[in-house]
Amino acid sequence: MDFSTQLDDLQARIDKRADQIDANAAASDADWAEDDAAAAIDYASWTVDNARLAVLDAIDARVYADELATTAGS
């Protein structure tokens, strides 16, 4: 093998290793993005549940206030 061929082989191995590193970094980025998406969905679900609870609390407070107003008016 001459020097030029060895140099080409070395460059090919370097390029292959760089591609592997890029692929690993991309996979890591994808893992983080998936985790962030799952956390956002969990947070949205929690927010909707709390909004529903707030609506029920508001209804209960209005019913109670109306009952007190009716009692006070009689």
C-alpha cells in the first residue's frame, strides 16, 4: 500500500467516525425532544384537570352564594 492509499483509508475512517458521532448526537437530541414533548403533554393534561376543578369550584361557589342571597332575602 502506498502512502496515498493509506492516507485515503485514514481519511475514510475519520469520516466514518465523524458520521457515527453525528448520528449519536442526533439520536441524543431526538431523545431529549421526545422527553420534552412527553413532559409538555403531561403538563397540558394536568392544566386541563386543574381547569376542570376550577370550573367545579366556581359552580359550587356560585350555588352557595345564590343560596345565601336567597336566605338573606327571605
